[in-house]
Amino acid sequence: MPLITLTNSRLKVEILPEVGAGVVTCAARLGETWVPIMRPTPREALAEGDSSRMASYLLVPFSNRLRDARFQFRGRTYQLRPNMPEGHVIHGDVRQRPWVVKEARSDALTLAFDSQDFADMNFPFPFTAVVHYELSGEAFDSTLTLTNAGVEPMPAGFGFHPYFNRTLAAAGEAVELAAKVRGVYPELIPSTAAGPLAPDQDFSVSRPLGDAVFDHCFAGWDGRAMISWPGSGVIATLECPPPLTHLILHTPPGRSFFALEPVTHANNGFNLFAAEHPGTGVQVLEPGQAMEARLRLRITT
């Protein structure tokens, strides 16, 4: 499957349109060397079309999990097909599907998706999506637009799922994280609103990520996070205006990478919204209505 490469003097990004318009490589130039900022995508993952092992992928039209692969909306229950052994559904339904290239330049790429092109969609409402990737100096911008293509209102949300390397150029360096949030959901698949942070969940001041295991969705994110690799002298800053008001931190034990995911809504968000919990981040799109968000990843050396 052909990759599309975006480059400038500072950054190099590779995109795979055939597998969810996902990011295969995101690297920054350190001296004369391209150093991967996001985890590298294994060759076998490319051959198999496995988005779950890519550097980053898109979460559309919902982020993370829906309990028991079902949700409530306006008095109706919608049952989806589970894609997890536990019987839940996770990460929307575009990341394994081909997107259409609409425009390509050396430093920018626009791709589109129409759910009505697929007979086996695992979402009951028709929608379209557009992602625009662009390099600008030290910044890699990803702008995502989701539109209700149906004749009824639909619940909606999305997000970005990048994985970052724990170590760059300096062996054994301790990656640090800073992000300000107001609360955290008490469970991986919550049934209640977000609650207060525990001390070990507070990254308002930059500190080493360490070996602690996180798989948490944080609420009330201020839209800015900083990842720093002190040994390599590299800082990656995520800048995300609303509606990206939630942030997921996932640190798989013993792995050389971690995920920091800007998303619009809580895990199990559609069901929390139906239960009228506050601050879920879920939006309701009327027919023809769209929502849009941008992730700017700024890499300084």
C-alpha cells in the first residue's frame, strides 16, 4: 500500500490513506538525522493493514469505548458490533478503512471519508469526515471535520490517537509530561461524571512519566500539553483548542511508547450523555451540521 510523505526542513510525516488515513511516521530532524517522535510502525503492521500498531490514527465518529457495544440516544438503544473480547466497541469505525485523497502537496495532504461508501459500517448514522494534514515550520497540524450526512440528529465526537516514544536520541532518558486538567473519570468505562485528581494523576507541573501505569481519561483539559525529552533536548507541544476538551493518557507496561490522545469526549461518552451527566463533551449534530478540531504538534529542538 503506497505511503504519502510530507516533508520540510524540520519534519517528516508519512500517511497511509488505505488504512484510516493513519500516520505511519512522524520524525524530526536532529542535526543530520531524522529521529522518530512517534513510535515507528512495524513493517508487518503495514503489510497487514493494522492501524492499532501505527504511529497515530483517527477516532471517528467516537473516541475510546462504548460499554457492551451499545448506546442510548433520544430514547432509542443502538447495538453495534463488538470489536473487543470483553464485548465492548472501541475507537470508532474509520481507522481500518480506506480514505480518498482529495489534494496532495509536498507539505500538505487532504483526505476524505464517506460512511455511505461502505455497506458494513458499525455506526447507525451516516457521516462524512475530512482530515487535513499540513507541515508548517516546526509544526505538524491535523485538522479533522465530521459532518452529519443523514436526515436525523446524531451523537458525535472524535479524537486523535498518537503514540510517542519514551526515548529519542539519549539512551535511558526520562520522558516528562505536563498537562493541566480539572478532573479524571473514575473508571476506564465510566458510568459517572469526572471526579477530582489523585496526586499521582496531577501533571500540572512537568514531571517524569516514570513507570506508573495509566489508562485514564481526563476532563477539563486546557488544550495544551508538553512532552519533553531532556536528554535529547526535544520538546513536543500539543495545542488543541475546543472542542478537544478531554485527554487520554495510556502507558502500556514495559513498552517503549505511550499514548497521549486529544479527544472531544469522555470514554463511554454517548451513554454518559444519555444519562445527562455534565461535561461529557459529546455533541449532537443536526443534519448537515459539522464539527471541527485541530491538533497542532509543535516540535522544538
